[in-house]
Amino acid sequence: MKMTFRWYGKGNDQISLADIRQIPGVTGIVWALHDKMPGEIWEVSEIAAVKKQLDEYGFHMDVVESVNVHDDIKIGLPSRDRYIENYKQTLRNLAPFGVKVVTYNFMPIFDWTRTDLFHPVGDGSTALYYEKEKIQQDYKEMAHYILENLHGLTFPGWEPERMAKLDELFEKYRPVTKEKLWENLKYFLDALMPTCHETGIRMAIHMDDPPWDIFGIPRLLVDKASIHRFLKMVDDPYNCLCLCSGSLGADPANDVPDIIRSCYQRIAFAHIRNVKHFPNGDFSEASHRDCDGDTGILEIMRAYHDCGFEGYIRPDHGRHLWGEGPGTVRPGYGLYDRALGIMYMWGCWDMLEREAGKG
Ligand code: CS2
Ligand code: MN
């Protein structure tokens, strides 16, 4: 596996590349142009500027997360073709810089959704938390809460410009049933596949988070059956997954190691995150240590190892530790817990390698 770390860019992330370089085994940065609105072309000069920064520290830029998909593509409006052309141009601009995987999601309106960004874990640290009761009708209240608590930090999928027009967005998505959304996803991918073959870039869809419909809007990539439907729908080796253990793991019915074993050839990118469930349907994010949550991190690492996984991997969200808190940290993306997560993942991996006679 190729260990990576997500970084929000110079001047936009409190963590420096110099800090990241001190985490053992990290060879690449998962990056994006975070000031781009969905649908805009990523220009060569802008990509080159990031490449220069990463080169200074010897990091590769193979994985982009995310090139966000314009709402018109998800809704299936006639204007989608223009945005798809822009997306293709972005892929063509990225490829010469060595980019091999582009992550995206196809969640309508919201990216991941939580009700508390700094929920006490009980040991003095805080983590992202989902309270089922609170995700009912008032989407504006939830969006307002998230934007407030980002303290001006940008977050992909939570662009204030889009969030300011929530009622309008909900109205536009009204005719988009779950089946329609599947069709629109297929249309998008069918259009992109030739460019993926031409550029050598694999598209890796992120799982929906949480993996169920929220506020009456459909979500697609939620379990084993929907993942296999997706892979079959566009049966192309460039149509891949960003398999997020935490997103899937939010539903206790999902057996994440089993899902990994069933589709590992198409997993281009692995997100490792641990989630703890409560009987009332709430969940909290947890440290990567297996026993701190219910996702089964040990068996997930074993599944990847058994499958001979050679793709990219990263710790997903972490808790906020040692002075990280509101205003000083991008929720879920502090330095320390993600670094601890990496060491846990390496611990599992190195032991598995040794047991297989390779380490
Ligand atoms: C990420 C997602 O922070 C996270 O939960 O895993 O936001 C992910 O980057 C996007 O859904 C991918 O487009
Ligand atoms: Mn993820």
C-alpha cells in the first residue's frame, strides 16, 4: 500500500508539509485546488504551483481529492455537458503532472454530514459526531451549524456560495429520484471513461456519508449491493472506488472487510476511519485503534493485505488532540490523531507482512 496524507494547501492548512514529512512512511500528498468551485477547469499553472511545493519535500501528487462534480451534472440538466467537458479538461491538465487517481463524490447537496464537530470523546479529545434525532427536517439549521463551526475554513462540499442557496438547490433536486441519480452518474462516467483511458487517470468515487438518505435526498453508494451495482453499471477498470471504511461503517449492517474482499481490484484509494455506534443510532468517530470503535480496523487491514492491495491509502478523519480545537483545526483533519492512525496502520501492515514472510 502507498501511504498518503490529506493536505488542504499552503495558506489553507494549519499543518505544514515539513510536519507531514516527519510521519513515517508517507510518500504522497492527497491534494486539491480548494478555491475552485465545482465545474471550473483546473489550470495547468495552478497545478504546477502545487507540484513545486510538493517536490520540495519529495512528495508525489498522484491522488487528487476532490475534483467536485457540478450540481447540474448530478441533477441531469442540459448544461451538464459543458461541465463534463470542463471536467475532462481538468483530467487532461492533471495527467502530465503524474496524477493517477481522482476522487469525487456524487452526493446531492451535502458532502459528509455531522451534527457536532467537536464532540467530547471522554478522554479530553473531541471528534465528529452524528446525532440521528437532529438530522430530520431542518437542513438549514444543520448547514448553518457546520459553516459556523468551520470558523471561516473552507471545506469541499460546504462552499458558502452553495450553502447560501439551499432552498433553491433542494428545489432543483426535487425531480431527482434515486433511479434518476443513478442514471445521471452513469451518464457522467460514460462520458469520462474515454478521457480516463487517454490520460491513465482512474476515477474513484467516495462512499456516501452517512450511508443513507438524509433530508429526503437520495444517496447511492451505501452498501455492498450498491457498490456492485455501481461497478457493473460502468464496467471499466478506470471506474473505481475510494472505499471509505468510516462512511460505510456508519451503518452497523455493513461488513467492511467483506466488501473490500469482494471488489478489491476496483479499489484505487482506501480511507481508513473508525466509527463507534450507539444503540439509538447515533455514532461518533473514534481513534484508529480497533477496540475504540466498531468498524473492524484490524480485519480491514487484513483484508487489504490478503488481497495484495497496492493502491493508495490514508487515515481519514481523526480526533482533535493536544490543543486542537474550534478555530485552530479543520474538523476531522488535525495532525496528531491522523499521524497516530498512520502508525497504527503501519503496525498492522508490518506485522502482516512479516507473518507472510515478506517483512
Ligand atoms: C472525506 C470526504 O472528509 C471526508 O469525509 O472523506 O469529504 C471526501 O473527501 C469527499 O466526499 C470526496 O469527494
Ligand atoms: Mn472518507
